[in-house]
Amino acid sequence: MDLRKIGKFIAQKRQENNYTQESLAEALDVSNRSVSKWERGICLPDSGHMAELCKLLKISINDLFNGEKVDMKDAEKKAEQLLIEMAKRQEIANKRTFVHTNIAAVGAMLLYFAVVGITARCMHKEDFWPILILVLATLVLFITLYFAFRIEVDLGHYTCKHCKYEFTPTYGQAARAIHMGTTRYLKCPKCHKRSWSKKHF
Ligand SMILES: [Zn+2]
């Protein structure tokens, strides 16, 4: 998917259909800046506006993603290529989110220990504030780890070693399973055997 090519195509079709950036933005109920961003290839129109945009520009969704009019005889093949490419993009995005989530979790833990360490050194018996700080820090740590855990489980899926079945564990199953890196010891919902299942995105 070539965002710059798509952007140029949107601009070209907009002009052919006698829209200015302003009038097209108005027709779609988006800001002028959004249209400008699409045309400069900074981002794609969001999914909620795609169908309407294509209708206004008299193109198909397939044309839009390819950044050109797709020949009818190539349409199916091009659509399939796009689906594969989008799946790949999704995988990459998921992996990136996974890494960022882990960094956030480790960061939250390091920050927590730093706060605990500093607070413990400054603590006097009669002070109330260190306890307050510790309680708050603990709360923030648990909330961060809880959400990091949920994101981690939601991203990707596992493959059973015995029957090759692909599945996503529930939060409870994931929490109870031992794991090493991106591999978890999970019970397969299909064949009910346990195995070290590797995470895929
Ligand atoms: Zn299985």
C-alpha cells in the first residue's frame, strides 16, 4: 500500500469531480486538514469515511487502496494482495504494541522500586505522606500491570503443538499459565492437551 500514490489519486479524483479540499471535507463532515493529510500521503481516510469518499470520487474501495483505477480483470487479484498486505501491517502493528506494552510494564516496575526506595530512605515514624505515596504508587503499578497484561493477552494467538489449533486464551487461563518470553504453557481448547504454545501475531 503506497500512501503517497493513494494521496495523489485522491487529489486527482477530487479535482476531476470538481471538489475543493474544503468542499470535499464538508461533504464528508471531516476537517480540511484531514483531506489535506490524505492527499499528502500522511494517513489513510479512516474506515468510517472510506465508502462515502469513494462514492463522491466515483471510485471503488479497491481503486482507493491501489491508488489507481483497477482493471476489472485484475480486480480480484489486487484485492487479495491488499488483504494479505493489510494482515501483515496488522501483525507488525500488533508486535509493536506488544513491545511498547512490555516496555511500559518494565518502566512502571522500575519507577515503583525507585519510589519505594526513595520514600523508605526519607521515612520518619511520625510522617503520614510516605505511606500515602507508597499506597498510590502501588495502585498505579497494579493498574498499569493489569492493563499491560490484558493488552498482552489480547494481542496475537497461540498454536497448540499437538493439533496445531490456533486459539486465544482467556485472561484467567493466561494469568494461571506459566510463561517464558512469548511462550506459554496452555491447555488447548480443542484437544485439551497441554503444551508450550508460542505466541503469534
Ligand atoms: Zn490441541
